[in-house]
Amino acid sequence: MFLGDSVTDVQAGRAAGVAVVGVAEEEGRRHELLAAGAAGAVDGVDALVSPR
């Protein structure tokens, strides 16, 4: 899995053959990442990792 916050990150991850999750606080930006091919999008990395 690859995390990225830009359309070019999504493109790079997909070109490498890995799933990409977009990370963006703004809803519009998350939609851009999904439109670019991200498998999913979250507000921040903390949505993926439990705090200790």
C-alpha cells in the first residue's frame, strides 16, 4: 500500500502496481485523488493507524 497526497502520488503508485490511499483533509482534494485512481481516501494518516 502506498499513501499519497497528490494526483502524481496516485499515478506513481498505480504505475508501480500497488494500491494507493489518498490522504487529504479537504473533501474536494479527496475526490481528486479518487478520480485519479486511488483505492480510497482518508482525512489523515491517523485514520489508518491506531494511536498508542
